Amino acid sequence: MLINPNYKYNKSWLNRYLIVNLLIALIISLRYFGPHPYPQDTISFLFIVSYGIAQLGLLALLLLVGLRIFARLIKVGWVFRSIAITLIALALSLLLADTFVYQQYRFHFNTIVFELMIEGGTEIFSFSWQLWAMIISIILAFFATQIFISEYIRFKYKEKFYSLKPMVKIWFVLLLCGHGIHTWADAMFKKQITQQARYLPLSFPLTAKSLMAKFGVVNIEAQKQQALLKQKKVKSSINYPLQALQCSAAEQQKNVMIIVFDSWRADMMDKDLTPNIYNLAENSTRFDQHFSGSNNTRHGMFSLFYGIPGHYWQTILDQQRSPVMMEVLKQQEYQMGIFSSAKLTSPEFDQTIFASVDGLRTHSVGDKPYERDIDLTKDFINWHQQKSNDKPFFSFMLFDAAHGFSIPDDFERKYKPSLDDINYMALNNDYDATPFLNLYRNAIYFMDQQVAKVIAQLGDEINNTIIIITGDHGKEFNDSGKNYWGHNSNYSTYQTQVPMIIHWPEQEKAMYQGETSHYDIPPTIMSAALGCNNDTADYSSGQSLFEKQKHDWILLGRDGYYAIKEADRLNELDRVGNFTIYDNQYQEQSDAKLRMPVILNAMEELRRFNN
């Protein structure tokens, strides 16, 4: 095996090797098209074929350039082949993994996903050993296949040189064809074509509206509308709050407690599933049309504490600015008890929501979510027993068992049949969701029992404690029939609507009934409990639930990908102004038109706190 081949031999072997693996990559990439309907016309089909081959061919060419540099530097044949085999096996494994991510969430691996994998670890991605064994087996199978292909080519075509020039010419034609069609379709606002470019990873298709406008081939009216919808880049500073707060502590201060279940969807609260929360709700106000500000923890929690859209997250993080609600609580000398099952460092809640909390408890003890839920409950009880009775307290608890589908082995499985472990690779449109959904229900039932211990610890103090129980976002189990599982993949009601219960002692007047959101929580607490007299628009996109007026829309999402929810439909928009309209069952309404007054008012809210 220790040979010193000439460069031409390496080059010929590498050319054949990459062509074979490009074909494998194209086959794997067919999985990206599974969640989508087939192209409805010839030009759409021509685009996705030409653009798809050109896009993956471009990635292969970049890999070829890198490997040829290695070939010139490395003089030992088996070392060079080992490097090539390793890189390509890992690249194909990553491509296959990305297809699974895309099928469930409709986005590709990105910096946020890698950040969560590295910093969050098993607290965010909790896989069973069987699934890890399957993942490792797939990677090993890729390596074995690559070794076989490599050696077969090396011995079968040892004396035959193979040039890539004909293939590169074909690739170049397909590249021109794919980007040319996209440039035309983008100028003419042919969404059925341009939306296909998002199916593939690292996709940056060509656009040229300005140039085409000079030749009079652009749909001018559609271009104007898209320009209005296009998000402006958030400025590096934020004017939050808009006016200095005018707050004075009440003579009889109430305690404030916020309990959040990670991934708790709206239809998962009743007397059987959550008996303890249900009993509390019987003597509280229950909101059955309540929405988080997003479909993920980072931006859902942001909306709950800041009362403004997740669009402002990065600016707030850059400045490490805490919510005005937390600042006022601190000014009024509330004792702080913050207890989270998942780490408060990923997402960076320690630098945002709880940046002003001294001695912040950033994590719980335990390898599994249910163990950390038990630990946070225990720590809250200890903290509550030791706190001073002379000052009010603010307490926050974030339970994680439902997010991680985690329950103790000896815990009663009330809902059957129930999975023991989840094989995420098996999830598809034909998968029976019932056992999966029952595992989720059992985890919620477990968390409800932890909340019972928290409520019991309050004792008589419950009569002077505002208790808010809700979810940070929802959870989907292919409810729309589009192979969506989990959250963070769309803004349907399954992923954004959450339970909301508010226990408010000595409530003097009724709270608003109708569609409400997390944006309404800070103004409700600040105006009714913390004595803040400002117009709630000074610091929130919501309204106090004691003074709320009917609102025609709710903002959902984050910078770059957001939605505007109306009563009868959902408008999803991206940074460049592309939009899709869905009904309340998340079925696309291809003929529906945007209601521009609603859209423009909502978009103004995305800019209102910018400096």
C-alpha cells in the first residue's frame, strides 16, 4: 500500500471517484423533494433538475479543488485516498442527516442548529442509545461503501485516464440554465419556481430584478409589493422602552410566579392530562386562544418577557439588555428565584432575560430532562422555604420533560400505547403518531405532578401570588399532513398556540377574552401589579389583558423568517419579501391575496423600537 503514484494517477482516480459520489449525492438529495408537491409545469421541472444538478455539482467541484491541492502536497497514495474517503464519507453522512432535518423542519443545518448541538448538548438533543447506534452504523456504512468504491476504481481503471472536461461542460450548461430560469422567475414573481431553490442546502440562486427592469420585463406592481414586504436590517441600537418608565410599587405587593412548559401545545391541558393545573384553572382565568410570539424557545421566551417581537433578539443580546419588566421587579426589591431545567446559557437567557439577576442559577442537575425537572422543583422548594417573608418574590420555572419526551422508567404511563424511544429517522407521512403523541402526553402528565408540588409549597401564600402557567411554543405531530414533526419549522397553530392560565388574587375586573399572545403578559404585570402608568405601547407590542382592545393580527417569528397571523389565516414571509398564505389548518391558499393594511401595520411594529 505504500506507493508513490504520479499526480496523473491520483487525478484520474479522483475524477472517477468524485463522479460516482456525485451520483450518490444526487440520489440522497431526492429526499429534499419528499415534503413538496411535484413541479406542476415543464419550466418548473426543468428548473429544479438543472439547478439541483448544478448546485450539487458546484459543491463537488469545490471539494475536487481542495482534494487536488492535497494530491499535490501528499506523496503517499494511501494517505491521500484515506483523506478523500474520510472527507467524502463525512460529507455524504452530513448530507443525509440534513435531509432528515429538512423533512421534519423545512430548514437546513445552520449556525443556530450547530450552536444548540455544541452548547446545549443532550439537554436539547436527547437521543436514545438505539438511535445513536443507528447513526453510527450509517456513518460506518458510508465509510465501508467509500472504501469499496475507492479500491474498485483504483484497480479496475488503473491504466485508464478519465477527464472531467465533458462533465464540467455539461455542468456549466445546467448552471446557466438553472440560474437563468431563476433570474427570470424571480423578476416575474413565479413563486412555484423560486421556492424550489430553498429545497437544497447552501443555495444562493441568481437574481437580477434591477437589470431586468431596464428591459421592461419585470412585474412592476409585484416588485413594489415585495419591496414593501422586504425586511429592513435591524439597526445595532434599539429604543426600548420608548419613554422612561413611571412605576410605583403597590402598597400591598403581590408575588409573581411564571411557570413555563417547554413545547406545550394548546390542546394538551384538561382534567385528565393536567389535573393539578386544571384545578388551579378552575379558580383562575383561562385563555383558549393564546399564542406564543414564535415557534421556538429562544423567541417564544423573548416575547413572553420583553413583550416585543423576536426580530429584536440579536440587538438585545448584543447589548445584554434585560427586559424592562425584570428591571422594575428588581427596582421594587423582589426576591428572585429562577429555576430552569435546560441551561440558561443556550439560548443566552443569562445575557438577555435574566441579565440583571444576581447569582443566577443557570442549570439543573441531571442527565435527562425529567431528572432536571425534579431537581428544579426541589431547588424551588428549598429556596421558597429560605426566602424572606418581608419582601415579595418573583419566581420563574421552566420544565423540559415534554420537549425531551422524558419520563422516569418507573413512572405510570397513563396514555398507551406509548413509545419508549423515538426513532426520528422513521418519521414520515405514513408514521403512526399515536404512540409518539402518548409519550408526549405522559411527559406533560409528569410535569403536572411537579407543578402540584410547587403549588403545595406556596400554601396560604397562593392568595397573594399571581401565577402564570403557559408554554414557550407548541409541538406538531404531523397534524397538517405535511410531515412536520416537532417545532421551529412553521407558524401553524400546532407550533405556536399554547395554554395560558393566570391566577390573579382579588381580581377586580374580567380579563380580555379572545385572541391573546405572550406580548400581552409584560404589560399586564407591569400595569396591574407593578404600578407602571406608561402607555403599554412604550415597551410592548401587546396590551394589558385588563385593558386590551381587539387586535386584527399577531406577529410570530424572528428576524429573517416571520409570520403575521390573522383570525382566519396565516401569512408567512421571509427577508426578501416572499410570502405564502395558509388557512388555519395550515393548508396553502394559492389564490389568496395579502391584506396590505394589516401587513403594513404589522411590519411597522417590526421597526417601531429601532433607533
